[in-house]
Amino acid sequence: MNVKKALKIRFPVAFDLFVEYNNRKLYRSRETLADISPETLVKYVYRKNFNKDINMENPQTFNEKLNWMKLYWYDGRATVCSDKYLVREYVEQKGLGHILNELYAVYDNPDEINPDVLPEKLIFKCTHDSGHNIVVKDKSKVNWKMFKRKFKWWLKIDYCKMAGEWPYHTNHPRIVCEKFLEDPAADELLDYKFFCFDGKPELIFLTSDRNNHVKSDFYDLSWNLLPFRWIYEPSGKVFPKPGKFEEMTGYAKILSEGFPFVRVDFYEVQGKVIFGELTFFQGGGCGWFKPEKIDYELGEKIILPPKSNPWEHILQETKRK
């Protein structure tokens, strides 16, 4: 067990307050850059992660093109698909409502949450960002005061100002409460993330060991393990192809149609495919590949659309708030 995890277990409240303090500092600094201009923010975040300037005039790599799209690509569907509640309607409109996870409740304010009427196991997610989730495996052990404090802070964040991922902007952030997913047969919940380019799935980013140190592996559509990595350490093993792999691939084609790039996530739970989410900027466009040539090879698969200005739409939305 690493020091960070040990401190979290030994001093949970103090640890959470310390994390919140640092996150508030980070958000304020990023918000300041975004208020100067979205371009200032995007270039700063890219340089901070890659220690070099981005080639915005002629982007070549996967990461460069994702960051280009933060500034020059707009599709109104992306704001719907990035919202963890609204995306359900998009999935249903595509005829795939049967793969949605069970939804228990939607809240505008964490004070609305009444644990007494909820199951013992569940998951809470902010609808308007990435990573602000809380998994509850035993609600009797939850510090609900700290729980609600976290969500009150998270709901105040305009996540598009963290790295320029404009689809996360919304005037109506909420909390969704969904069924806790587990797969006893696999002894863990594997996450199958399809990298899709204009409606064409090209490879699968499989994440595992999420309860400890997240591992990841890439597979092609023939389920061959690929010899490269993205940030996370590889698992060191070959996972069996999921039984519903062909179904997942077909669903990924449907849900990714018309988007230059989108990652479509699924789970397989007791022989059933469950939709996860849609993500338009893998790792915020700031995740390194090893070997580096993969960044260029995947970049070739993104066909950039004609320039538009998504931030004009964000400004209009903000004025209507």
C-alpha cells in the first residue's frame, strides 16, 4: 500500500480536505487562464504535460489534434453526450436504451440525497465533468456530511476551464445516482473503451485493476494485444475477449457516428453489455504514448473538420445563465 492510500484510510476527513484545498487552487489557476482566453489555457496545459509547445497551425499527433478540436471544433451533440444524464437520451435515440445502466435518481443539490431510500451499493457521478464520482459499497460507512461537501464543491466547477474541454460546459450541473456494477465472474469490473474515428472503431483501450493501481492494455479489433501503452502501466497479461465483443463493436459504431474522434465505453456484466460514457478528449489530450510514434499513427486517423469556434457557443450559454 502506498503512502497516499495509507493516509486516506488512516485520516479520511483530513485527507479529503487537503485534496479539496489543492484542487481549489488548481481550478482557480486554470480558471484565470481560461478567462484570459481558451487558447492560453489549452497551450499552457499542453506545454505543462509535454514540456513543449503545441503545433496548432499544423497538428499531426493524436494529442495535438484533440487540443486543436478544443479550440476549433463544435458539434452541439458533444455537449449532450458529455453530460452523464443527458447522454442517456442520446443513447435511447440511437435505439440502444437497453444498454443503459439502471438510474436510481438525479439531484440538483446533494442536500436532496436521502440515503435511507437508496440501495446499499451504488455510484454517484457529477454529470458535467470527468472523474468526480463516488462509489458506495456500503452506505452505512459513508460520512454523508463530507460526501455532500465534496459534491457541493464539484458542482461549482465549470470543468471546461480545467483543460479547455468545452463539451463539459453546462448551466445545469447535476448528480446522477446509478446501480453499482460488479462482475463476480471476473472478480473485477473491466472497462472496454473503444477509440472511434468518424464512426469507425479502431482499437480497444482496456482498463483493469481499478481498485488498486489502474492498469491498461490496447487490443485491436481481432483481439490481439498491441505493443504500446498510454500512461498507465500494462497489466502484464492477456485478457479473454469479452463474450459480447461483437455487440460492443456494433454499438460503438452507432454511437460514434459523425464525430472526428470519440471514446465509447462499455462494461460486460453477467453476459450483458452496459454503456459507460462518451469521451471526446482522451486524457484531456495530454496523455503520452510509448512508443511516441503511436501518437502520430493515431493522429493520422483523425480527420479535422472545418474550423468553427465552440467558445462563442459557451459564451452565449453563459450569458443565458
